[in-house]
Amino acid sequence: MHITTIALIISIIGLISSFFLVGIIPSLVSLIMGIRLVMEEKSIPVVRVLAISCAGILLPIIMYLNTFGFALPKRAEGDPNFFQSIIINNYSNLGLDFSFMDKAKEDAQSEPLASAAVEEEPPEEVVYYSNTTDDKKDSEKENSKNDTDDTNTSIFESLDSIDPMEKNKGGIVSIAPSDDDMPSYGGLPVGTLLIAQYFREDDHNANPVLVLQNKTGQLCRYECIFTARDKDGNEMAISEKTVEVVRDGSVFVFEGRFDKKDLNGRKPDAFEFSITKRDPYENDMANFISVYTNVEGTSAILTAENKSEKKVKVDAYVLFFDGKELVDCMWMIPQNTDEVCLDPGSFASIRGDAYYRFNRVETFYTAYEAIGE
């Protein structure tokens, strides 16, 4: 068999196997053979060998860059390995399901934590939390009754201890999906637990995200005011959100949304959250609702089924993670009527497209009777 034919066969095998990353080695072999052949004869078959070999070398490189960019591979605990990450990421973008390779993939739907009844304390008693770059895992707790001025001082005094290098990152470094070092301060009603908090930022928005749990022993309506503050503690902008009905034991989400235009294009140095609770105005319908979240490529499709005989509104948050890092948060309201709700005995789906690469999602939802809708 002529050496040109052998080189062509090796280059084809290399290109095919490059779709699974391993073809870069035979492609390099055929490229070297092609370079030697082109020195001896310049013919179309030799050019084919060179072209196919180059494609077989470039394909794994493109797949790597599409997954990790120009950075070195990172792997959090429970994530798929280097090879699996590249295959899953690239082929999921083409609409092919390779999720079977990720054995440790978590369930897309978050299960509520176990509930525990807690005797309600006086409504003016608040627990305060602080998350700073010095030790973001420690939380400060203090009870406040009528001493509001002293409380505010204790919340913001640690702003002075933040490392200036952390406060003024600036440039492209500060434009990232998630920044867990963002200092945060705030108060929660007694019986309400702070499960997790994140801060994500892109070119247009800055969004603090809180994951909370109702352990008051009662059905509650929660209201939250997020305040973005500069390095001197001055207010830059506020964002107000409400979660209408939360069952005892359920986990729910608050997301503050700050448009960069309202922040004059700057990243806040800290954010404050103030959360209050009261009796809900609506009837809880979560026991009559089933919610499912499926991942398809770069999208999450949330489907809600209303098993009741009433119209129901479902408020859902889908959190997108790359390992342990929050890269996106979407507020989704599935609907099949003009009133942004679900008809009795019906279901509806809504799709959310993530801008950043992710490998798992967590879903949190509340549901209540759509009175007047």
C-alpha cells in the first residue's frame, strides 16, 4: 500500500476519533507524515492528508476552549472529570444528551428540608447576619428591640475592615457570574433561617441571591428590601421583592436585581437585606402543584402541573450552578392563561436559557390560589 494512502487512512481515523478527544495523537502522526510527503511530491492526495490532519488536531482544542476557555481545568467535588466535562458540555450544546456520563449529577428539583415548628417570637425581634471577606462563614447574631440606631452601627462597622484590594477589584475581574466574597449584612425574622447567599454580576446587572427557610411553624408572607451600598455605606439603589406564601419548613429564594444604570456602572461594595414576615393574603396551594425541571443543552425547562380545581399561580426560581459557583438565577412563572397562572387540572412549561456554562440546577417554588386573576 502506498505511503500516501496509509497517511490518508490514519488522518481519517484521527479526525473521527477527535470527536471523542483521543484523535489528536493519530492526527499528529498523519500530519508529520503529510509534511514529509509534501516535500517529496506536491499532489492533491497529500494536501487532503494535511487538511484532514489539521482538522483532527484543531477539533479537540476547540472543544477544550469551549468548555474551559483559556484557563486550566477546574473540578469541584462531585463534578465529572476532565474528559467527561468536555464531552458533556460540547454535545449538550448540540442538543445531544450525554448526562449519563455524569454519575454525580444532582437532582434538578430541590427537596424541602425537614420542618420543625417554632413558637413565634415577638415580631420586633430580628436576627442579624454579616458576611465579610475576612470571614464570610461566620455570622453575627444579636437581638434588637427598640435600639435601631445601635443596630445599624453594628451592621456596617465592619465595612472598614474590608481589604481595599477586595473593595476595588475593578476592570474585567469584577465582571463575573458569581462573587462569593461580596460583603452582605442584614436582618431576618426569628424562625427564618439563612441557608445560603450568593452574589452574581454581569455587564448589565448586580444580583444578590438569598436562599432561606421558613421554620416559624406558620404559613408566612415574606417581604425583602435589598440595599446596594458604596464603600462609605451610602445607599446606591434599592430592590424590593415579595414571596407571597411560604409553608413551614419550605425553602425559598429572594433575588435582588440592580441595574448597572442605577448604580452608575459601578459594582457595590456591599449589600444590605432587610426581611420581614406577616400573615399571607393568599391561600397556599403548594400541596396541589408538582414542579419538574429538565435540562436541555444550555436551557432549563420548568414544568408545573396544577392538580387542583382552582386557578393557581406558581412562582419559581431556578438557580444555575457550575460546580459550587452560582452562574445564573432565573425567575420563572409557568402559565397557560392570560392571567399568568395555571387553569385547574392543567400544566404549562417555561424555558430559561442560561448565558453561562452550568452543570446543575436547583429549583425553588411557591404556589397560591390566583384570586382575582
